[in-house]
Amino acid sequence: MNGVAFIGHFQYTIHMSRKADTTITLQAPAKINLTLEALARREDGYHEIISIIQTVNLFDTLTLAPSKDISLKCNLIELESPDNLALKAAHLLGKRIGCKKGVRIYLNKSIPLSSGLGGGSSNAAAILIGLNLLWDLNLTDLDLSRVAEQLGSDVPFFLTGGTAMISGRGEKVRKLSNSVLKWVVILTPSIKIDGKTKISYAKLNSSHFTSGSLTRKLEARLRGGGDLPPQLLFNVFDSTARESFPGLSKYWDIFSNLGAREIHVAGSGPSLYAFVPRKELGTAIQLLLEHTYGWESHLVSTSDSGILAT
């Protein structure tokens, strides 16, 4: 028996193979930042930010099944580690509510690792949503959000998905009207730097801080049903990413030469993205990136959803 469950903003599919054995399969989307402004450095070491985030149709898939303990298997064996944020989410949720149940997690990764696309945070949000069902917890959206805040700055956003404005260090989420469907080419350079988010933020100084006005202008436009004008798209890391990621300039320049306009960094990088006016143009750019240069790239559309049913 198959079914779809709704709780608050969240939607998931439950696959029932037999009454005593429920498995839950969830799709966890990637994201891009339409804006990302750093307002100031906080006393706790984080930065005060304001950002409009958009989910896109590039997904990891997680399948959860009952078990006596908590374990994870992944198509990328290097992610079968206690540091995996999905595993941390399961352990933290169990600890917070005093639940002794287990779960067997199978994670199939498609979102590039450490890329700025939020894959790890999205996986953690999917675990919270899935375990709320699998363990029959009946937690509210607010309950899940409080756990999500402890896992990472982007995790609360992925509980909602679609288009949203975040603030604070990322834990404050305000759902916005979904932006119009857009095609996006995402290029993920093969540049790996340990601790890249911390390094990227460490390069910011007062000259990079802004007032948040671009984000608020875009918020107002979206609330009024408007489009995404290029002049309102902004990421503070657009100006520092080349320094943070040696070799990024080559990727950026070739991406531009192939027809990408208004290129921006996704999150803290190193992935780059550009909206394209037509799917056909996006397909041409993506195929050239993949087949001519051998670079990981994706043509995706914007999405109005967060964690999705498979």
C-alpha cells in the first residue's frame, strides 16, 4: 500500500510493504542563494546574514527503514561516517525526545559534495521529517525546526523549501511566494577545500557588509508576484570566491564564454550558477561543460517544494 502524508508544510510518501514493515523514501533537494548578504560579524563568531534561498530540482534520495539501531549506508562510501549530518540528525532527534528506536538509512547522493548547494543540510532535514513519521512522533513543525537549528544554519530552511528568506545566522525562515519557474545551469568545479565555509566567511570584513536592501527589494518583488531581475541577484561571496578557491577563475571565465550571464556563487561555493532564458540554451551550455571540458554540471529548474515524495 502506498500513500502520501502531509504534516504542516511537509509532504512525504510512505511505501507500505506490509503492516509490520514500513519504509519511507524521501527526496532532498539542492538549493541556490538568490541573494546572500552579510550584515555584520556576531559576538558568537557567526555572521548576521539575510538571504533568499531557492530549492532546485536536483535531489538526493533517502530511504528509511525500521531497525534496532541507527545506521547509514551510502553510494559514496566515504560518507558512511559518524560525521555525516544525516546520522547526526537521527541521533540528535532520538536524544532530544528520548526515543530509543533505530533506523536503517540508505542515502543515494546526486548533489555534489561540499559544493554550496546544501546537500548535507537537506539530507538532515529529510531525516527529521522521515523519522517523525517512521517513529510515529507527531512532532510539530516548530518542534522539528528547533532540532534543525542545532544541526546547521541551512537545515531549518529545507524543512520548508521552495522560496524563502532566511536571517540571523540562517535559523530564521520566512516562506515567500514561489518565484516563477526558471531554468538554471549549475557548474561544480573539482575544487575541494576542507573547512571551506569557515574559510570563506573568515575572508569577509566590514567592506563586504551590506544593509540587506537588495534582499528586501527582491522579497517585495516576489511577494508582489514579480520576476527575478538580474540586478537584484547578489552573493557576498561573488567578490571573494576566486581568492577562496584557487583555480575558480578558469571555470568562471569558460562558463561565461559559453553563454552564461549573471554568474553567481551558490552558497559559499565553489559551485557557480546562472539562469538561462530558455531550456534549449541551458542544455547546450550544460552539454558543452560536461562533454567538452569534462566538468560536473546540471541543468535544473527552480522548485516550489522542499522535501519531496519519490
